[in-house]
Amino acid sequence: MPVLPHAKKALRASLRKAQYNKRVKSAAVTAMKKMRLKPTQDNLNIAYKAIDLAAKRNIFHANKAARLKSQHASLLKLLK
């Protein structure tokens, strides 16, 4: 455990950020799963929004976000 005051503050901030990042990643994974189970334009838009937010927060690398978005778009394209 940290001893110095600035280290204690850094630990609190780190835990706060980790909690937020976990929530964002979970939402993205859930949106992607929903899109895979029922590929519709609405689900695609929700998945895109969640993936973009995760990429913005550096939870997903930008290339991974682009890859995921492309994969989900192709799912929708296959059904048409």
C-alpha cells in the first residue's frame, strides 16, 4: 500500500479510472454480442457507438476498433 500522500491519491484515481474503463469495455462487449445475435441497423449503430467510446478511452486500440466495426458491418451486409 502507498505511504506518501501523492501515491495514495494516485491509487484512488487509478481505481476510479479502472472502474470506469471496465464499465465502458463491458458495455462495448455486450453491444457487440447483441449485434452478433440479432444483426440489425439499430444494433449496429449501438455497437459502433460503444466501440468508438472504448477506442477514444484507449480501452481498444484504434486498429482493433476499426476491425471490429468492419466485422460487424459485414454481418449486416450478409443478411441483405
